[in-house]
Amino acid sequence: MAPAQVLQGAKDRCDCIFSLGEPRKVFLHLLSEPSVIRIAGSLNCTPAQVLLLWGWHRGTIVIPKSVTKRRLQENLEVFQDMLSGKKALSRDNWLELNKLDRKYRFVTGERFLRTGQTVEEFWEQS
């Protein structure tokens, strides 16, 4: 199933939580992706802010959190800048960020299976 179809099906069914800076998930660490860093430089913002903008632009509900005051402020600023029109992803930036799909699911669907249903069947029905 295409990521866009999964996203559409998930919008009505689940909440997803993912830490942008989770050090134990190095293989998924998007903050150090060269394209994310380049886009951040072009927008004069942090890589985390770029990913927050991307989540917002794709239609997902983004609720940023942090344990540091500086990052909390940065998280708020990016949304203020976006709403005021100061920061926005270009179509090219948007398309480039969409290509970063890692083909990895944090939620496999196993938790939502009906008796006898396989994970593949679950995602086909989503």
C-alpha cells in the first residue's frame, strides 16, 4: 500500500508519536539527513523545524514537545512563522522530503488484528 493511502487510513484510526531526536533510533534519524539540513539552511531554521513543517504540510497533526526551553521556543516559532507566511516549504522541498521514506513502520498493525487476520490483510483493508 502506498504511504499516502496508509496515512489517509491512519488519520481516522490512530495517534503516532515519534521523537525526532531519539538517539537509539540512529538508523531512522532524519535530523542528520543532508536534504533536511540543506532545506533548513535555505529556510534559516533548524532541521527539526523543517520536519515539523513537513508534518504540518502533509496534513498530520503535529504536537511538538521537548525537554529543553530553547527547543520548545523553536517549536513554537516555526508554527508562528508558518501561520504568518514567513516560513513555508516549496513544492520542490516538499517532494524531496517525501522521498525520505524509510519503508519502516513503527506501528505494524499487529495490535489491531482481528482473530485470524494477518498484518498484510490489516494494511490492505486500511
